[in-house]
Amino acid sequence: MSEAAHETTTVAIVGAGPSGLTLANLLRTAGIGCVVLERQSRGYVEQRQRAGVLEHRAARMFEEWGLAGRVLQDSRTDGVQEFRVDGEPRFLPIAELAGGRFGRILPQQFLVQRLITAFLEDGGDLRFGCGDVTLGELDSDRPIVTYLDESGAQRRIEADFIAGCDGFHGVSRRSVPEGEQTTYTYDHGIGWFTVLADVPPPRHPMFAVSSHGFAAHFPRGPRSSRFYLQCPPGEDLGAWDEDRIFEQLRLRIGDPDLPYGKVLEKAVVDMRSFVVDPMSYGRLFLVGDAAHIITPMGGKGMNLALADAEVLAKAVRSAVRDGDEQPLRDYSRTCLDRTWSYQEYSRWMTEMLHDSGDPATSGPFRHKLARARLDRLFTSANAGGLFAELMAGEA
Ligand code: APR
């Protein structure tokens, strides 16, 4: 193998999604060397639309690391959540109830584009089109990553640490020897049919509960909306043409005037949860979706990924700068405490808002329970406050 094919770095990061790119930027800001290896092309990664809400903690993180100016520009702030119950709007003042904390609406593709730009502007090493990534020597002091570069040449990087930021289907978690991790999975038995459409965004993010079934309406940019409709798990996409989509949205949201708009994208997501414990093995640290999947209910997936990235960046900084490896040893516990708290929040919201009176999936008893639960958010400052605190994210 040629000399150029052997390299060394402090942190080899596998995957350039929200977690890998955040970690890369934070390490770069801390002056710690890293190389990011991404399987897909830049164009693919920059166009992928998924999450859209940054919680308070994530925005504060970018501020504290001096990246807010480049990452958060024109992210919309919204301190109010609408619950549309049987067509009646009710507004929960999240920011007010959560002591001034609020989320920001920032579609994932904008976040990803900005993180790539910031990292490259600062001279970061980000490689797209990396094939056949393999991880080795994970329980040694010098773990190794090999891959095929865009020209098909074999490359090898020796690192102090490897960050597995390659999502649920990535290679990192699969590289941990069998028996070293406990896996927790849960199927919520609920499907979400999601639609991206050219429909003007709602004034506030909205969840709608009615006997027609659950729906949600979120802003995605100045002219587009993302809708979610509960459907049976494994639903056939073909069963949803534009007429049915808008008829169901109007019924579930209780707005017969909801305008039609061009459907840009549709998909079915089955609500699943997944967690591995511990989130590390030797010198490999799993970050974001590589370690845990959470349902989209509550919008915490991207936020958990960003939070893991910051915990790891700080732990690597302590190890490299101060020779203190304790934060690295604590990495998994620290991240898992937050992960389980968010899993519980997400499950709570799922219970609160689904199967709430739709005769096909539930009945009148659940209908009454759902309304009582939702009512409590508005009538009890404690209940509303706890919900708002979790929605806004930790202080
Ligand atoms: N080699 C290199 N890169 C890989 C490999 C591989 N073998 N496998 C996957 N990748 C890349 C993917 O192409 C993707 O760009 O890793 C990246 C993983 O990104 P995500 O799946 O988005 O995971 P993560 O960064 O942890 O973010 C997760 O963000 O999209 C939101 O809410 C969503 O919970 C999710 C969160």
C-alpha cells in the first residue's frame, strides 16, 4: 500500500449526518484533529429531509461553541404549541411554562448544509463517497478504520478514538463483538403516514386529536408544511392519493378550508424505539441513531444525536487536553440517562395523542381518557409545566 494510504488522526468520525457533523465542528473548534468519512455524496446528504426542530439545549450548544452565527441564522423561534381537539384550537405557551426556553424550527437539511459549510470553511477534512468502511482493533489504543475512496483505492486511518455516527443501519454498531451490548427494542404498533406539501405553514406547530384519528401539521420553510397522519403499521403508500390525504387532513384537523397543495414527498414510518447499552466499546463511541432510535413523536431524534455529539466532544477534549479519561468512561451513562428520559417523553406523547377515539383503532373510553389528559395540560400548571419543560428540552 502506498504511503499516502496510511494516515493518523485523533478522532475518525464515520458518518456525516447531524451527529457526525456536529461532533466534527465541535472538535475542530476545540482544536482537535478529526477526519469525517461519509458513504454518500455531498448532494445526497445535503438534500435529505427528516427532522425539523432544534430544542433549546441544542441552540445554546451552538452559541457556546461559537457556531450559532453560522448555523442558526433565520431559524424560526416558536414558543407556542397548538393542540386541536375535535376541531377546537388550544394553545400551550411552551416558552412561558418552561421558564423562557423554546425550540427553533430549523429543517435538518439546512442544519446539515450549514454544518458542512462551517467545517469546510475552517479547513475540516470531510470525505464523501467512502465505500466499504470497516472498523478494527477497537479494544486497542490505536483503533483502525479502512475504506475505499472515491477512486476505489484502499485507505487506512489509525486514530485515538472512533466515533460511530453512521445511523441505525451503519457499520459501527455491527462492529461491536456479540454479547458486549444489551439491546432494547419496542414496537409501538403505530404507523405515521408523512407528507411534505406546498401548503402554507401553520401559525404554530399543531397536533390534532379527533375521532377521525391523529394528525399533525408542522412548518417546513416559508411555503411548505409537513403533515403526519396516524395509519396502520406497514401501510401501503399507494392507498393514499392526494384526494384522500387532504380529505383526511381536513377531517382530522377540523379545518374544511385547509388549502390543497402539491405533494412533494410521502412516506410511511413505523413507530419503533431502539437503544443499545453501553454506547461504547473500547475506543469506539456510538453517537445518535447508531445507538438509539426514538419515534418522531416529540421531535427528539436529532436533538439526542446533537446532545451525544457534545458529550463526546467534551469528553475527548478532557482526554486529549487534560489527560482525564473519566468523561469518556462516563460517556455512555451520561447519554443513556437523557436517551431514556426522552424515550419516556416520546412514549407519553404517543399515548396522549394516538388512538384517541378513532373507531378503527380505539373506542369511546380512550376518547374520554385522551381528552382528560390533554385538558390537564391546560388546567394544571404542574402538568403543563412538565410537558413544556420536556418539549423545550433541558436548561
Ligand atoms: N460508512 C460511512 N457512512 C455511513 C455508513 C457507512 N458504512 N453508513 C451510514 N453512513 C452515513 C449515512 O449516509 C448518513 O449520512 O452516516 C450518516 C448517518 O446519519 P443519520 O442516519 O442522520 O444519523 P445521525 O447523524 O445520528 O442523526 C440522527 O437526525 O435525521 C435526524 O431525527 C433524525 O434521529 C435522527 C437523527
